[in-house]
Amino acid sequence: MRVAFGTDESTPVTDELRDELVRLGHAVLVVADPLRWAEAGRAVGEAVASGQADVGIACCYTGTGVSMAANKVPGVRAALCGDVETARGARQWNDANVLALSLRLTTPELGRELMEAFFANAPDGSEADQIALLA
């Protein structure tokens, strides 16, 4: 899978997340490292919306800013996830295509678990009518 990756600061967590993506066999497109949170979120969103990437991962201190910035790009459905069940549900039920993460709360281990849950689930179409309302 092609994964756009952006962050507003380089940290041991962001290094580990990028390394894990490579270990999992994903093609990583680093679009922001580091850029201000708004630019990082937008860059990830634009890479996904344009088709350069299948999905994206955006990181900032709280995760909220990159999520908001990515969601301003038409076609992007960014979800701020801090637990595995939310990451799974965001992908499966909400067709999320950008995973937003908090650098303050995400450990390398949790980051790996969140990415695993996000990538292991595909949209199931059960709520396609609800997603269509977002367009």
C-alpha cells in the first residue's frame, strides 16, 4: 500500500512509525517532516486525495490539528485515533483514509497497534449512505 506520512516534528515515535511502515512492506511517501501542523495535515490529505497515496498518516502534538487540516481537503476522511478499536472502526465503518495520531499520547508500541488495526480493516460499505452525506 502507498502511505503518505506527515508530521509537524520529528521524534522517536515518528521515526519508529516510518520504520514500521517500511517493515510492513508499504511504500512510504514522506510529505511533511517536519512542517507546521496545518501544512503537514494538508500535505497528507492532498497526497491521498490526488491518488499519490492510498492512505495517510498525519502526526502532531495532539493529533487534532493535522486531522482538522487534512479534513479540509475534499475526499479526505481523517480520523484521530488513540485506541485500537477506534482505528479499526474508523477504517471499517467510516472509510477513513487518513489516520491522525497524537505525538503526546502515542508510544511506538501503540502506534504500531493503531496502524495494524487501521491497515487490517477495509471499509465494509455498511455505512456508505452516511459517508455520502459528508461529500
